[in-house]
Amino acid sequence: MGVSLLQQLAQWAAATAFLACLGCFIAAALGIQFSASALMPGDAAFALARTMAILGGAAVIVAGLSSTLYFWLIGVASDRAAVMVGTGMVAAALVFVGMLGMLHARGHAAHR
């Protein structure tokens, strides 16, 4: 039962990451189009693109960690491969959190 739920989590996280990537590209394209217009500034579209990028990045990390754990539990991935991929995903998560902190600090500095 638990392994099946882990598989579902990995699949839904991967689908979320794909849709967030698609939404990020669409919002960025709209922001570029709106920034050329004086009546419709593109700030809101760029903010939406940043939000979608954050959602997509978090979903990729969840998908990577849960799928690695799933494949290790069912015996497809070796112990060494699971540890290496897990270590890489934790490192990516730490870099992601650091970038979120920088983005958050930059957003507060822009609003002052």
C-alpha cells in the first residue's frame, strides 16, 4: 500500500512539474507581450511566471526524491545509486531553498 502511494506521489509531482513549466513559459511570454504595451504592464505576468517556476522546482524535487525512494524500495535501484541520487536531490533542494531566500530578499528590497 505504501509503495503504491509513493509511486502515485512521484507521478503526480512529475505531472505538476510539467504543467508548472508550461505555465511558466506562457506567463513569461505574456509578460513580454504586455511589457510592450503602455496600458497593460507585464509585472503581474512576470510575478505569475516566478510563482510557477517556484512550484515547478519544488515539484521536481519531490518527484526526484519520491521516485528514487520508490525504485529503491521495489529493488530496481541499487543502494549506491539510491544514495547518490538522493544526495544529489538533497543538494539541489538546498540550492533551491537558497535561491528562494535570495528571491524573497530581492522582492522585499524592490518594494522599499
